[in-house]
Amino acid sequence: MVSIDIDDRGAIKVIRIKGEFFLGYVRQVEETWNKLAAMGPEIIAIDCREMTFVDSSAIGTFVKFLHNSMSNNIKLIFFDLNESISRIFGKAKLNKIFTILSRDEFEDLTAKK
């Protein structure tokens, strides 16, 4: 099961995904993304602290978000990856295409906005 929370910080929107993100939840996460992207924020960040698993469909969804963010001039940031998600991102080489920050780095960046 997955739960999704939104933290609206004005020009910065944070999607907090908790639990296992797999095929059955792609639509729910995409709807959340589309709602936030339509607001025209500078940054959409995905808080990965409590995300415990992603499958290939979730990874594909994240890549789709990257393309959408680039088309709409939105910076996509993943932050606070736990060890399990960090390993998955590393194996899939996502750390080479996504902006991935620690929680402290993200908070420092957003404090300047």
C-alpha cells in the first residue's frame, strides 16, 4: 500500500510517497503529479524517506515526470532516499539522470526560495 501527501510551499511542491510504489499506484501518483504540475511551480520534489519499494513501472513513472518537468520548466528533485531506494536508484542508474539530494541539502536549497 502507498499513501501520498502533498506539502505546498508556494513555488515548491513536495510529494511525500509512503510505502511500496508499484504498478497498482501509478495512476494515483500521476494524478497527484499532474495536479501539482498544472500549478506551474518552480520545483516539484519527491520525498523518498518513507518509500520502501519501487518497481519498474514506478521507475518509468519517475522518468515520465522528468520529461514532463523539463517540458514545463519545472525542476524535479528527489530527496531523502532511504538505503533501499538509494540502492534501487543506483542499480537503475537513476542517480545519473535525476537530481537527488539529502534532506539537509533540499531544505538548504528551498530555504533560499
